[in-house]
Amino acid sequence: MVLSANALAADIFPDGTPVDAWFADYTVPELSSLGKQYVLTAHGILSDGNIHTKEIQALIDDAAQAGGGVVVVPAGVYKTGALFFRQGVNLYVAEGGVLMGSDDPADYPVMDTRIEGESCKYYPALINVDGIDGFTMCGPGTIDGNGLRSWKAFWQRRSWNPKCTNKDEQRARLVFVSNSKNVTVAQLNLQNSQFWTNHIYKCERVKFIGCRIFSPASPVKAPSTDAIDIDVCTDVLVKNCYMEVNDDAVVLKGGKGPWADTAPENGANERIIIEDCTYGFCHGCLTCGSESVHNRNIILRRINVTTGQNLLWLKMRPDTPQLYEYITVESITGSIKNFITVKPWTQFYDLKGRKDVPMSAADHIVMRNCNCTCTTYFNVTPQADQYTLTNFTFENLNINATNDACDASSVKNFVQKKVNVKKL
């Protein structure tokens, strides 16, 4: 479906600027449009249980040298370590095809990358895309991170060291796209990531269309397997996706630390639309933080939530200057633990010698046209010495809540229209 010109004219971002027509085109690419096909089995790469990193990487490199095309994963299970895609080379996973990540850390060579709001050395992802204009990854098949072994290792180390972090127990992301533009990820099953499932950094014009993104919350929890981490990006569309992960679903990142807003590797996320998606279990449907500097013009709309912990979650780090502004959440149905959560986030808090607490703000937050059942309606903690909350608008809400309390004094200029909160 492509919106009419009249509909596009009416579609605006929260600050009143128009939504570009690019957001209305969510066509799923056809295999035939992706160039010359390089089918794994035609090049001696078999579904035989062996790790084929070198062979698949050589195929990617050969395709790039020959002018580009598409690496095709046919039916079967093909195992590999970290792969690095080149300009002009796409990826298609056919029906019944599984590109499965190795669960051996040695198959992910430590390198300079971006993780948890910092540029540092860490494992690469299973699928790595850097500095590419026009990358497509699609198909009805599956990319599987094979994460069970790494999840067990993380929880074992956490039982010995309760302060164990993701950097202490390193493991691979499923997809990492950086410094790229015009990227489409469509229809794929993206599952069982060892760490974050999809991470995009310093990218523009990225679309996730019709994907199923999954990691389990039981019997072994998949730690920190966020569905989509958006990190210093502009113009991102998440459309018609199913997301169920053992952490936050769509997360806006961008940097952390007492001077994060001055570091050139950090920055803002702008013009992000998440729409027509279904959520299973997750910690947050739309989360700002915990490594986030500036998020502006963010829309979450036409969402059904079957279970989860937070619909809109603003994580306020006392060691990082943050600005969350012009965020609209609308047309939401389903069940959620907290309708809105705004609280200090102190995990791994470190002022690094800064004497004052950098001030943060959440401004122009709109939640409207929602019908939800929740445990807590307004899970907001005022913290005047750390952040300000201004210009919230709640409109046309029908909420059933165990805890129906709402402290309107915690927000300066809090407008509520046609808000019906029924206590359960």
C-alpha cells in the first residue's frame, strides 16, 4: 500500500514537519531485482554441519569484484561465523533456508566497533554491513544466532559475578549495519541472537519490513537481545514486524557519559516511525536509553501489544545529558505492565570525575487514542535535580489499570483530554 498524496500531506512528525514520501513505500524487494544470484550450493557450500565462514566470505568478495549481485541461502542449514558484506552485494534467504551463526567465540574476531553507546573493541555481528549505499537483506527464510550456549555462559558468569556486564561476557550481535544508507531488511525470521538482534549505527534511510524478530524469555533467558537498536540514525521505518525478545524491542541509543553530547561518535536519532507492528513479550516497546543523547520526531503507532513491561520507557541517566523531544505514541491496543515509565536509570552509573549532574529533559510527549489494560498507568518519578518533564499531552485514552494513580504535578504543562482510567 502506498498512501495517496492527500494522506501524505496530512502525515506529519510530532514537531509539525511533513513525513517524507519515502516512509510510505514499503515494497518488499523481489529476488529477481537483486542482481546476479550466487547460490551457496552452486559454489560448493553445503548444509553439512560444518562452519563455512571462509567460503561464504570468499563468495561475497567474488560477487563484489564481479560487479555485485545477491548471495542466496537455499533450503538447508548453513553455519558460519562473522560475515562482512561489500558494496553491491545483497543477501537473500530462501524458504526453508537457515543461515546459522557459529556458537564458538573464535569465529567472531575482536575488532573496533560500536557497542552500548561507546566505540570500543568487541565482537562483530554475524552479518556486518559498513559504508554501503543500497543494501538489501530479505527472503522468507531465517537468520539464526544460535545463542543458547552464549546465554548459558552469561548467566553462569552472572551467578559468580552479579555485576557481570555484556562487555564481561562478550558475544555476537546478529546484524550490525553502520555508516550506511538505503538499507532494507524484509520478511526474514531473525532469531536467537547471542546479543542484540539488529543494531544500526550512523545510518540513514533504513527499513525493517515484515520481519519476525524473536529470542526466548524461557526456559533460558536470552540476555540483552534487543530487537532493533537505533543508534545515531535518521529516517528509519519499522513496519509490519513481530517483535518478541528478552529485553527492549525498539531502542533509541546514541551515546552515554557525562560529556556524551560533545563526542563526535555520538548523536541524535531523528525521524523514526514504528507502525503496524505486533509485540509479544519485551521489556520496552519503545525505549529511549539507556545509552541515549537526543531523540526527536519519534512515532509509535497502530501497535498491538500482547504482553510486555513498558509501552513508552524513558530511561533518564544521571551521568548523561539527554533530550527526548517530540515523541508521539498513538493507536495502541493490548496489555502492558506500565503504560508510561519515566525514571532515573543508574545501571553502571559513572560521572567520570564530573562534579555536577548533567541535566536532561523530556518535552512534547504525546500519548493518544489508546485502549490498554495495564498494571500501572503512570509510572513516573519526578527528579527535579536531574531532569525536567514538560508539555505532555494525553488524549482519548481508555485505560484499565490496577494502579490508576497519576501525579500530574510531576509534569509542567500536562494536558489531559478525554482520559478515562478505570481502576481494576
